[in-house]
Amino acid sequence: MYKTKPTTQAIDPVCGVVVDSRSDVTYLHAGRIYHFCCLSCRSRFRLKPSLFIGHHAVASGQDSDHVPTRK
């Protein structure tokens, strides 16, 4: 049997992608650390966090064409 390290998952608040919370692509806002799938999602969040806090853009139909990229 293989032993695997447990991973902690987070949701990118911009596009809704499940990301590994150990990722380097993070941003501290209002005392909370947010995790992102790529630098472009983090950049969009930094410009206007209020658009993405509590829900992600895909749920509201704002960014359905987003394709996550690796950093």
C-alpha cells in the first residue's frame, strides 16, 4: 500500500477551482489567507476583493470562460 500525504484543499474565490492550500499563490486580505489557481486569478482578486468574497465569479456567471493556468 502506498502512503500519501494528506492534502488540504481550498477554493479559488475567483474561478471556483479546487486548489492545494499549500500553493504559493496566496493573498492576505482582512486577516484571511485566500488561495488561487494562478497569478491572474490572484491579480483580479487584489483589484476588487469584494466581487469575489463569499462566492466565486463562475457561480455568478461573470467568468465562465476562465481556464486556470499554472504559475
